[in-house]
Amino acid sequence: MKKIIIAIDGFSSCGKSTMAKDLAKEIGYIYIDSGAMYRAVTLYCIEKGLFNADNSINTEELKSLMDDIKISFRLDPQTGRPRTFLNGNDVEERIRTMEVSSRVSPVATLDFVRKALVKQQQEMGKEKGIVMDGRDIGTAVFPDAELKIFVTASAEIRAQRRYDELKAKGLDASFDEILKNVQERDHIDQTRAVSPLKKADDAIELDNSHMTIPEQKEWLIQQFNQATHA
């Protein structure tokens, strides 16, 4: 069976990451966690002292060091999930700390960081056998991916899912506030200047508004089987 690249794009709170991770585990592919890559660069900045006292980044120095930052993923045989490696070292636990979480945003907005990571993601794609999710994977990162899925659901359904998730964690939540946030995020994603969210011409749309997780999984496996046997 030929190995392919699977690109999953779509709106926020559609469950793209969970879907991508589960699919990768099911078919024995590597899941590329683009968020983990930005976290790894942030960890590198912390360890190299590239954050200034006011929490801003020494961008010129980081720019000069970008070629030294190599990120890879390896499957954990115990969990079947990928672990993140920075320059050959397993940093999976360290990139999930609050210290990294609180500093990742300014790093992720730097255009030269994004450019370097997209290049690394495309390198990983040369081997095929990967699943990656995001906003512009099928349009900008892997425009030649053999299987592109574009996930959507109504704003109300997505807001309800997020509301239920927060309530289940015992957190205070306002449905109206969440819905407003979802709609605002949709607008920002679709109108931003760099790589806006849009469905690739050859992507298959999946509206999962009224689908159960097992139904969604079955549908994805069906698409995968069709793409690999084409």
C-alpha cells in the first residue's frame, strides 16, 4: 500500500487535532503536531537566554540561530503517540510546561520562524506516511497532499462543544461569550493576510456537526482507503 500525506484543515473547535491523532494511530502514520514545533522553538529560546527582561525576544539572534534548530517526531511504542525531539533530545514533557505555554505566542508570530518550520514540515513530508492538521496545511504547507480533508461545523455546534468541555472540567463558561469568540476567530482566520483559512480546491469537505466520533472515524478510514488504493 502506497504511503501518502494527509492534510486536515478547518475551523477552530472542529476537533481536527483529535481526529488527526486518532487517524495517525489507527493507520500507523506519524502525526505532525505543528503546535509542538513552535513550542520547541520557544523552549530553545528559553534555554539559550533569547528572551529579554520584558519577555520580548531577541529576534536578530534567533534569526541567526534558526538553522541550528532541528525538530523531529518519533512514535512512542508504549502509547502509539508521537514524541517531540529538539536537536535529537526528547523534549515532549518540557514543551508542555506553563513556562513554554506562556511564551509561545510571540515566537509563533515571527514570520522567519514560520517560514523555517514550514520548510521542516515539508522535509518530513518527503517520506510520506504523515498526518498533519491546521489552517493552511492543504493550501500552503502540502499543496500536493494526496488526501485533503476540510472540516467544518456550525458555529453554534462548535461553541456548544467548547462550552460542554469547559463545564466538564468544572470551569465557568458563558455560551454567548464562547459563540462570539468562535465567530470572531472564524473571521480572523479567513481574512488574515498570511495563509488565510480556505478550503483547497481538491479537499473533501467533512461537516461533522451531527456526527458521532465513531461515524467520523469510519468516514476518515474510508477516505484513506480510497486515496491509498487509487
